[in-house]
Amino acid sequence: MSDDVKDAGLVAMISSILGGNKRADSITPPPLAEVPPTAPSNGFEAVAAPIPEATPIQREDAPGTAPAAAPVEPPAKIATTADGKRLLPAEAIADLVLGELRKMEDFPATGASVTVYGYRHWNAMITFAPFSTSFHNATRFRQAMPDLVFKLRRFVELEI
């Protein structure tokens, strides 16, 4: 058998697998939509474009105008325990832990997630997406977690 016959057979097999007996010649691209040209045909049209008028500026000391100030909301009250620890939900504590870990050298910008679990003595677990960091760095970050959690437990309590 010649090489041309073998190539034709391979092409037929691949096209039947991928395209289901469709020939590449019969496939036509969709028609282009008729869109008006976006660039001017000559440079004079771009120069002759009208200049928009500026909006009038109101002076602050003008009489009869009241400043449009948005109502200021009072800051939300932070819930605390009897011993002064802040009560936070698990997501907020996970963000705190992740923020502290991001301060470490070579911590990945993406692909790391922290899960907070437990009740009285809450704990945290870190997981990494594949190829987000090296095994050596992941081990280093996991070894830093218990110290970080111990320090944060003194200031934060898990809200249930």
C-alpha cells in the first residue's frame, strides 16, 4: 500500500471519530454580519467630529444649594464574649487565617483555601489546588498553621 492510501485511511478514521463522516470541504463558515465601518474613511471626518459640551460646575458656596450627602450608617456592633474575644463566623476566621498565611514567603496567590471547623476550640485546615505550590512549601505552610491558629484563638471565638 502506498503512503497516500494510508494517509487517506487515517484521515477518514479520524474524521469519522471526531466529525462523524463530515467532509471538511462541505463545512462553510457562517456568513459575516454586515457592520458599518468603525474607522473613518479619511482623516477629515475624525477632525470634524463635534466636541461635547461640558456640564456646568456648581460652586460649593453657591446659595440655595444643599450638599447631597449620603446618610452615614453607624458601624456595626462587633459581638464579643465575656472574656473579650470577638465572635466571628467561620468564613471570617478563614479569611483571617488566609490573610496571615499570605504574609509568608512563597505563598500562592490562588489555589489555597482554609476551612474552619469545631466549636469551642475551633481549628483550621488548609488545602491546595493541584500545581498551586510545591510539596515543600505546602508542608511548610501546614506546619505553620497550628501556631497561627493558637494565636488567633486568643482573640477570636467561632460564632455558632
